[in-house]
Amino acid sequence: MRSMATTSNQPDAHVCQPFVGIRGDDPGFPLKYQRDPWCWAPELGFHRASRPRLSVRLRVAPGSRFVGPDFINVYQALCLGSGLGTSNIGDAPAEFVHRFCELHTRTTFTDAGPFAQFAHACRGYDDLQPDQQTAFHRAVFHQAYRLMSPLPADVLGPWKRLFDRLLADKPLAAKDEQWAAECASSAYRRAAKNPGRRRGRWYLDPDDERDVACGRVLDALSNARHGGNSRGLARLFSLAEPTEQQAARWLDDLGSYIGRHLAAHETASGDRQGGVA
């Protein structure tokens, strides 16, 4: 994680986050936003460092541009929510965090605030040990699926029965595991050969798109070691075509759940350390 200096001329307790990238001409990150960068705080929202009390609603940046007068890239919003400052060197919070926010690739957001708020709720994730992360991922992935229910029947198809078993802590039958693996793998191979695939975007048959997403979700629910499996849950929810309000509410509810669990973990760690002392 990159180190971050801070400005010190702000009123009250708030200290604005600086630009911490490579300074110079950059079409995606104009000099005026390097010298006077966007900042974000829970109580203030988005604001320029020179005017911390002037809250501004920023939309999600079009294309790959970083920042502008009324927009900000999703990853910049996530970095600000994490307290990392803005940058033009492609840095981002943990994969577990930013994969959930790939909702923006299918749902148009007119407000980048939910992404900053979600990242803010996830602060402390990097402090978890690998064995703690697995248990944490499992709880969060299960909750993320529950929070998107009820999904339309055509979104899940035959996968719903498998997900219901896993959420009930029941093991899958060997034949179900084999079917799921073959189904997801076949869909993924067809997608890889699809001539409509461009720059990481997938243009698939609807059933193939569902099977690729559900295969990832099945792995997330049954094997929680990899935080990046959050992508499958975001992709599955996107298939239900949520409105911006529904997608933002899902992120907000999930962020609240994550924040509570991380706070409980921090309290428990403090108690253990106090006991050792």
C-alpha cells in the first residue's frame, strides 16, 4: 500500500487527502486536480482540498479518465474511501474490495459516493491474517448473496438449488459438483472464443453469461480463500439489471455488514492483546 502525505491547512479535524501519483501533464488527470485534488470524507462527501466544506456530487467517470470537474473514476473513489489519496498510477484497494464494485460496468451510476462509502467500510480488511480472511470472505460472500435476494428465477436457473444448499451449510452431491464445474467451464471456453470480447468486456449468450457468473459464485460460497471471488457476486447481481438505487443500496447494506464484522474483529484483537499484556 502506498504511503500518503497529508495537507495540514484544513479547518477543524478533517485533513484532506493529497494527490500521490506522478506529477506532470496527464490527459486523464489534469494538473489542477494534482495541485488541488478531490478528497472524500464520510461527513463531507466529495470536495476539493482547497474547499473542504463545499460538498460536490460526482458522477462515475466515463471511460478510463481519472478525474474531472464533475466526475471521478471508480478506483479513485475507492482509494479516497480507503484514505489512500488520488493517484494516476493505477493503484487500488484490495481485490476483495474493488471486485464488488464492478457493478458500475453494467449499471450506470450518476453518483460515485456509494463506492467511496463502501471502501471506507472495508478499512481494516488488509489487517486480517490469511486464515482470518478465509472465514471473513465466507461470511461476507454468503451475506452478499442473501442481500441480492430474491433474484428473478431466470437469472439463477438450475443454479439456485445449489446455492440454497450451500447457504444452508449442506454439502453438494458429487454429481452436482461435476455438473457445475462442466457447465461453468464450457461457458467460459465459449466466451474466450467469442469474437465480441473486447478489452475485458464480455458479450455472451445469456445462458453462458449466467453460467460464468454462477460458477464464480459457487466457488465464492464453497471456497472462500480468494477475495477476488467477490467479482462473481457483483456479476450475478448485475444480471438482474438493478437500478442505480438498488445497486447502491446493495453496496451500502453489504458495506455496513463488513464494517460491523471488521469492528468486531478489531475489538477481539485488542482484547487478546490486552490479555497477553
